[in-house]
Amino acid sequence: MGTIYQSIEILSKEKGIDPRIIVDAVKDAMLAAARKQFRANEELTADFDERTGAIQIYSVKNIVEEVTDPVKEMTLGEAMEFDRNAQVGGQIRFPKKTEALGRISAQTAKQVIMQKVREAERDTIFNEFHNRVSELVTCTIKRNEMGDFICDVSSKTEARLPRREQSRLENFQIGDRVRCVIKTVERSGKNAGVILSRADCEFVKRLFEQEVPEIYDNTVVIKACAREAGERTKIAVSSRDRDVDSVGACVGMKGMRVQSIIRELRGEKIDIIEFSEDPVQFATHALSPAKISRVTVLDPNDRHMEVIVDDNQLSLAIGKKGQNVRLAAKLIGWKIDIKSEEEKRREVEAQMAQLQVSGAPLSVLADFGLGEKVIERLFEAGIGTVERLGAMTPEEIMAIPGINTKAMDSIQAAVNGYYGPYEEEQPAEAAPVDGEPLAAEATEGVEAVEEAVAEAAAVEIPKEEAPEA
């Protein structure tokens, strides 16, 4: 049995687990096997002898004054037969024969031990790595499990690089050394352990910290990052020193710094953008390389804005499959609607036409004495403008439910009152009753003209006297 303790020591060193945890696991396993073998309700306990490695199972009975459960309790008189120093409240242990444990019980014990060891190993890993989330680590790919890579992070710890946390541009082989970021550390569940990532935004941030000294010493700060792994990354930076150009520091001389990161990301495109507290200016930068005409904030509470671009810049602003605007919206944290100048012009024209067609609302008739209840009845009938009401015949209005003769009179008076000022502005035309007065007046006018002409013709024009010879 001494080999058991030696095996425990070897296992504890390999897994980095306290030997006491494994000993407790072995004791629990033996108890589980004993309960399954003996199938009794008696209370069991186990002892482990570290010198010999022997495990002894005991049945325990409590010493009481009056027995209610003979399986777990016994009187003081009965206990005195086994131990003269027994007292009420104490316990008497009876050894059980471990030789009775068969192959099935041994298999049960093995399963319990392995489960306890795995739980202890997960706790050890969690305690070591839960404070290292978002840290950049270099690991070696050990094996491939259905697209997920199992990597050695340290000599005793394995981590998982899931397929979803890999870039589509990357293809690794067993034995490759790769840089990853620790995304999460799970204590339990299907994916318990350390989860690595090369597709997370934190991976790009850590790479910039390594390549750009200004970011490492906090002179340049990464304010936001949006990424679609294998396609494009947008990163917003800001400088705390007015003499330091944040974008230039990240790009480096002749682009050497950012090119190093692009090689690590296998050619993924990176847009480095200057951060701004003004959302309009920030959105203008975030939608680069497209040139923005103007930005309008539609709803500051809902963080919604509208961006107008030239017609030839629309496809560039939206990007391939909407990628550019999608990353820009994620970067600034606002909803972005992109429209071209032509689309905006048509939208404005449609709104103006709608305003012209709609006419005056029916509520203006309240100023001309029309009651609210009558206006509600007209609204319920689908009449929303004064123009629509004025185009209806009295019979059509009377057919509306709730409109009686009195209401009809009020409607006519209100409509006439509304259109009254417009009618007064029009010049009043004299309309002859049957045409005769107009003919008589015309005849009198002609006669007067003829008399004036005749009088003028009757006047003799004096002739100039000829000069005397």
C-alpha cells in the first residue's frame, strides 16, 4: 500500500496540486466505493496512513442517552463494552473490511479520484491565471482538437485556442510558437481552463504596446478599438503630450511599427485614427479613408447620427459588405446612417412635397369655433386636413357617425371663417344678372364717344391770314 502515497506525491508534482488535496480525494473515493458496496445507511469515515499508505474504512455510531436510530446511534452502556472511557456525545468507530470492496467499487474510487484531481487542477489554474486576463503570452501548439488548438502556456498548464478566436488568415502547425492574449479563465463548465485568443481587440492593443514605446509609457493612449479578425481593425489613439503625434507614433518611421503588427496579423488592414471627444469629428475620422461632407446628430440620447458623403464616396464610406461603417459605429459607439448627397436631396424633396400635400391640420378650426368633439369625429373618419374637409359635400359630411345638423352648421361656419380672409383678398367682379345691364352701359358709352367726336368736328379751325403783299 506504500506505493499509493508515492503515486500521490508524483501526481501532485505533475499537476502542481497540494498532496493533502489528493489524499482527501482518495479518502472520499474509498468512502464512495464503500457506500456503494455495503449499501447501508450507516455513517462511514476513512483514515489514511501516510507511513504505510493504508486506507481504513470505519463505521461510526454516536453515543446517546436514548437511541432513535440503531444504525447510527448506541447507548452509553453498549459503548462501554468497546471503550471504557466512552461518554455521551462521543463516537465509537468499528473497522470495515476493505477486502470486501470489489472491482466495481475500485472503478468507482478511480472515477472519484480523477474527478477530484481535475477539480483541484482547475482551481490551481484559475488561481494562477485569473489575474492575468488580457495579458500577452507566447505558447507552443501541442495538438489540434476539431479545429481548436491546445497550447502549452507553461510547463504544467495547457490552454485552448478555439477556432472562433483565430483569424481566417492564419494557419498553424503542431510545434509552432504563437503569441496570444489570455481572454478568459473558466473555473468550471465545458471550456474550463485558460482560453486564448488571436481575434480579440485586446490582442491588437497588446501588440501596439510592445511595438510603440509611447503607448507603453502612457504618453499615447488607446481610447477604442474595433476589429473583424482577418479583415480590418480600427484603433483610436490620443496623445497626452501636445508635442507627440499619436497617429505618427503608432505608424512609425516609414511605417515600420505598424508594418510589424500587420505581419503578425498576417496582412490584416489597420486604420489608426485620432480620437476626439466631439462625436461629429470622431465619426469623420472613424469613417476614413472616405471623405465626409457633413455629420448631423439626430438623437444625442440614443447616440444616433446621420452622415452625408459625396456620391462618389458612398461606396468607400460603407466599405465591402458594410464593413467600414460597421467598424466605425462600433468604434465610436454611435448608430450611423450614411447617405449620399443625391439620396439626401431626394429625401428633402419628398418631405417638402409631403408638407405641401398635407395642408393645414384640422385642429386649426378650433380657433373658428369648431368643438373638440366634432374635430375628434372627423379625425376618426380619416379627415385630417381643412382642405380635405372643404372638398367634401354636405351629404358626405352628414354621413359621418356623430355628425348631426347642428354639427354640420358649426363645420360650415368654421370652414367659411377659415377661408374668409383669403376670399376677401380676391378682387370682387361685378356679375351681371342676365347680361342686359352690361349691354346698356356699353351702348351709352359708345354714344357719348360719338357726341364728343361730333362736337370736335363742328369747331372751325381758324386759318392763318396770308401776309399782305
